[in-house]
Amino acid sequence: MFVNDLNLKTAPLEGEVRIPSGCAVSAIIDRSGKRMTGESIIRSIATMHDRSNGLGGGFAGYGIYPDYKEYYAFHLFYNDFSAKKETEDFLIKHFEVVYSSEMKTRKIKSISNEPLIYRYFLYPLSKRLANSLLDEEQYVVRCVNKINAEINGAFVFSSGKNMGIFKGVGFPEDIGKFYLLDEEYAGYCWTSHGRYPTNTPGWWGGAHPFGLLDYSIVHNGEISSYDANRRYIEMFGYKCSLQTDTEVITYIIDYLLRVKKLTLQEVAKVISASFWSTIEEKSEEDRRQETFLRKAFPSLLVTGPFSIIFGFTGGLMALNDRLKLRSMVCAEKGDVAYVSSEECGIRVIEPDVEKIFAPAGGQPVIYTLKEGGED
Amino acid sequence: MDTYIPAEYEVVRNPDLCIACRVCERQCANEVHSYDKDLGKMIADSGKCVNCHRCVCLCPTHALKIVKSDDTYRLNSNWSVQTMNEVYRQANSGGVLLSSMGNPNDYPVYFNKILVNASQVTNPPIDPLREPMETQVFLGKKDVEIKRDMEGKLVDTLPPQLKLKYPIMFSAMSYGSISYNAHESLARAAEELGIYYNTGEGGLHKDFYKYSKNTIVQVASGRFGVHEDYLSAAAAIEIKMGQGAKPGIGGHLPGMKISDDVSQTRMIPKGVDAISPAPHHDIYSIEDLRQLIYSLKEATAYTKPIIVKVAAVHNVAAIASGIARSGADIIAIDGFRGGTGAAPTRIRDNVGIPIELALAQVDERLRQEGIRDNVSVVVAGSIHSSADVVKAIALGADACYIGTAALLALGCHLCRSCHLGKCNWGIATQRADLVRRLNPDIGYKRLVNLVTAWGHEIQEMMGGMGINSIEALRGNRLMLRGVGLNESELRILGIHHAGESM
């Protein structure tokens, strides 16, 4: 699938082996809901060029499809037209396809071997949905998994409503321009990722962000708890087929938020739990809550270095590992908030921030749209 | 002694060093050493020697050593000396052969064929001397519903848990099989370490109720010493269904080990063999086990976790799955190398499977069925070192039980003669003069030292892997690699071979 010249089918693909990566991440959100093009986020991530090595870059934009916000926006990579045909047959059987088209891209010198890239706006067929006995989101996830696992040469890389993931093999700034994020799209929140894998995967689907419905994750790090987390979360029906940190962290957050109905703050206290010695010093109430979370979800503690930006409809959460083994800086100016691996990624787009700080390890920073802010 | 069987070990005394102080004579309950007045020197009857090394360790001039006798039968690769001697012994006695401690035979030790990972470059190792490195673990059922109070705060809905400062506990060893002083050492060490010791099936001596918050009490098929106070005192209750050293059979405490105190504690007559049945006669199937689990929970008002201990046998994964659905909070699995105070030799040496394989299969099966959260898994059966603890946890265990290693800390030299009741180290005996030799003030400190030392080593190995909480190591099999294992073994262990990447 989507092999580029680099590996000539000799190096293993994402999902066949586990490929640790170093990375850069950055994000911007306008809490007033005002929409901006992808131009700023591209400049932000481009400044941290040296944190990527040209083997993966990507973006997630929220609020970018206001005209189709009721519909699931599927972004697909195809190897060839037969995969496209097979997938579209599947989509028609399961969804009402409201609009579909090839994704508009711009030819960039450094981007080669791009797959066929298509976009669909979809709604589950009501009868199919009812017969499945699943709720709507589960139904969509099930369909996405089925395409990704069973249709050779097809990969759904974005499936949320009024949001979209754009990614590929290349430096992130080139990927951003390739997808015309600076011209074609405007959203209230953008996250971005530049990848520095310690291997040579050339698969477009393997780039980040990783998405699950409207959730997206960009991550910098290499977690040491990977297999403990993976083997635990797979008990609940998730399948970690890409074998990446990003994938498993997305599933963990999805499980805790959607299934267990924890708050974002609580999720942070599970995956980036305070040390027992720190918990001891907290107030009675906090101690009780955090002790319970650690006792109830010990296998979802994530150790080893990471800085993640978790995007969702209406906001984002930035979170470091408990020891803060990866850099991450947050800043604010007016309604706009910034997160970046390095301060330069913020200063380049807003030299004059009002508040800038490096969140402590395990300290979640959550920015959401203000009351009345559009999503 | 059987006249057909020559002494296996030889007592060698250096006459230049021996000062005939007769310490060896006084120390040897087997009456190996004696002073020959006519010869004016110490002599030894090697035939009685069990090679417990008590005399060697206490000889003030280091004049003694015990060596393997070089006496030999006609060499035979088919009939080993051991096998021949066992035939002689049975021809002489007409009885079942008895042995003590774990299976000593040359079966594979899988822990020794597993290697652990460490961080290099792409993620940093963590230094336990400078950063927190958490070894604390909670045992018990984790599978709970999230509930909130009126203010939206989370409510602690977890069933009772055991809190361990280290992922290590002392295995079940009954009062009777081991001495009062050995029990006191274990109890005090558990208290100081913030872990637990286990009474075994022999009841809880009245003096040790004060350590009850660090005590796991056992309910075995003989129900020795089980009464209301015993159950209510405990931190947790363990139902012993089986033991790694002797799967499929009950226990046997020889009458000579049943002293006044042991008799009272066990609530059985003095001096009469205490034989616990092979099955629990109220448990002939899994649904019966569920009834006993809930009987014990009812009896203790659902305030204590219930552990079910089973021997590692061929179908252990399915058995564990059944137990996990029966209301148990913790499953303890005891591998075929596990120790004992007395077991029929044939059973000990031929029944059961290695704990590494049993653990890997149990953990995997519980995950496949989505019920790993129903129970914690504790493993036992020859955990030799902190490295074994790390490997066991990475394979999927929540914690380990140590028995033999704990006895070694108390001075045991693995002479494997516990069933004779004449332990020169004061551990596996009830003879007052021998028991006195084990000073609990020293014994408990040595146990504390051992577990603390292992704790440091576990932290070092975790830190090397970039893991700063033991919770993130549990079931983290990518941190393990096999060496010299075949495909089946790797598949069963669920690990890659060394040299294969992540």
C-alpha cells in the first residue's frame, strides 16, 4: 500500500512493525470560533523543520466544513481505481453519499508518489443503522475499520464531522501546501505534526494526525508503556493495527471519554497520572479522586516521553507525560491560544503573546470554544 | 539408612584446622558429628548428612566442607544414581517417596531464556536515584462502573483491594510446616515492607493477630484453623485449590511436627498426621467454588478480597477464566517448581507446568475474553530474583509470591529435608531447641533486606526501560525477548525472539 521510492518494498510498512518517531507538534485555536486558514499553522510547524525528517507530516482542521457539518467527512487514500470502486460500492451500501469528489491538491516538487485522494460527505443509511443495533458513532467506526482492514489499497484517514485530517509523506509545510490548506480551508482550530521516524516508512496512512471520528491526535514521543496499553485497550474491541503510539493513545482517550464518560481532566489523570507521592500531598478530595482513577485504570497509565495535542469538536487538550520528557509550550493572546513543541513555533506566528508558559508534566491544558463560539 | 545406598555427600574435615570445639556436633540434629574420645578427635557419619550446611557455616575455624561423594555406581546414562537409589528406598520401605522444596530436576527455566529491553536514544532511560520510580501496586477487581455523586465527583466503587508497596508477597507456608519464629519473621517483615505474608493452611497463631493487616489467611481443603476471628482478622482470604509442588493432591503434615501450639492453632489433635484432602469436598466444580467464594465474602461482609490459588496445570488458562467469572478478586497460580514442606516425589517431579508458560497463557486468555480486569494475577513457583519479578510482570502478572527465596533469606540451604522435621536452621521444624536458632529479630530484618534489595533492582530495570510505574510494565510483553526458544515456546509466551525488532 502506498509505498514510495524510499523503501522499494523492502522496509516494513506501518502496522507490520512498530516504528518509534521523534516529532514536532503545534496547534492554534481561536476560542471565539472565528475561522482562520491553514496558513498560520503551516508557518508554525515549518519553523520547527529540523524536528521532522520529511517522512511524514499532517494537519487536522476543525470547523472547516460548515456547509456539510451534519455529515461525516471521509478522507480516503486509494492505491488504485479498483480499490476506489470496491470502497465506493461499500459506502453506497452503508451510507447516503451526499457529495463526493477527488480532493483538490497542488503539485509540489518534494511530494511524490501520492495516492489517489478522495473525499465523501456521508450519512448512515437509517435502515442499515437500525438493523446494526449500534449507535450512530459505533456504526461509523465499524465501517471505517472494515474498509481499512478488509479493502486492500483503501484507507480512511479522516472520518469526523465538520473537521478533516490532511496528511502524507513529506515535510509538514509541503504537505500543508499540497492540500492547499492555506487557501481552501478555514477552521477555528488547527493541529499539526511533523514526523521524525527512526525508520523509513513510506506509507501515507502512517503519517499523523491519527483520527477516530472527530477525535484527532498529534503526538511527539516514544511511549514505554505501549504494549501494556495496547494489550489492555484491545480487550474493549479496539484493534491497534498501525502499532503506533498515536493510535493507542487515541483509543485510550476514546475509551475513557466516550465509553467511561470521564472528563478531560480525569482522562489526563489516568494517562498521565500524578505520582503517588504527589497525590499524597493533595487535598483530601483530589487525593480520593486521583487514587480512585489510578486504582481503576492502572493499565492505561502512559509512561515514557510524550507530548500530545488531542483535538475534538469544540476544543483541544495539550498534555505531557508525567515527567515532562518532551518539550511543549502554550501561549495565549486574546481569544487565540497556541501550543507548540518549541516556543519558536508560536512566536513565528504571534511574536507578541500575552501569556506564555510550559505546562508541567501531567498537567493538561484544555482550550475550548467560548460560550456562543461557533463550532 | 538403607544399606544399599552409599552416602551422597561426604563430610570433609581439615584436621589441621579442627579444634574439636564440638560446635558441629551440637548443631547437627541429624547426629552426623561426634567426638571420639579414644581417637581424641571429631568424626562424622556422612550417611546421615543431608547437606544443610549448618555445621559448615558455624564452624569457627572453617575446618568443614561437604562435597559430593565421588563414590559411583557403574556408569549408566539410562539409570541414574538418583533413580537407582529411589528403587532401593522403596524396595526397603514399601512406601511412597517423599520430598521437600521445589522440583530440582533439569527442566527448562524459561525466565533464564528471556531478556529485558532498555531505552537508547529515542526515549530516555529514567534514573531511579533522581526520579520517582513507582513499585506500588493494588491487587483486586478493577472492572467497575463509573459513578458520580451529586456534585459530579467520582465515587470509589472499587471492591476491596490489597495495597502492596512492592509487587512481591510471601507465599503460603503454614505454621506447622515452618516454625513459630519463621512465621514471626515473615509477619514482621511483611508489616515493615508494606506487603503481605500468607498463613498457609495451618491457621493463625494467636500471637500473630497483631500483624493481621499484613496477613493473608488461607482456607484449604482440610479447613485447619478456620474460624470466624481468623477470617475477620485477615487482609485477604485465599482459597487453596492446589499447589504447584503437588497439583492434584492435598497436604500432609507429619504428626511429629504437630506440637501443642500447632495443634491448638490448627484445631486438630496433637501428634497425629494432619492430612488435608485432595479436593475440597464441597467443591467438585466451578459453580461450587463460586459458592465458597461468596460464603467467605458473606462471612466477612464483602470487606476482603478473595484469592483463589491453583496449581499450574495443562488447562490452567480455561480454569483461570472460570475463576475470574466466579467472583474471585485475585488468582494465584503456582508453577511446577514451587516449594513444599512435603510432597510425594513422583508428583513433585512430574506433575504441572512451568509458571512462565502458565502465566503467559492465563493473562492472554483473560484478555481475549475481556475479563482481565475481573481479577489480579499473582504468580509463584520459583521466582529466583528481582529479574524474574520484572519478567513475570511484563508477561502479565500483577505481583509475585516468593516462598523459597524468603526461606533462603532466613538461612535455608535447600537441603530439601523439611519433611524430616529436623531443620537445623530452625525453619521447617517444631523442635524447640531448633526453632530457637532462628532469631526473628534477625530473620525479619533479612527478609526486609531481601525485598528492599529486589525493589531497588526492579526500579533500576524499570528505569532502564523508561518506565516509571510498575503498572506500565504489567503485560508489556514487547519489553521481553526470548533466547534459544522454539516457535511454540515463543508463541505460548507471546514474545518475540531476541534480534527481532519491535
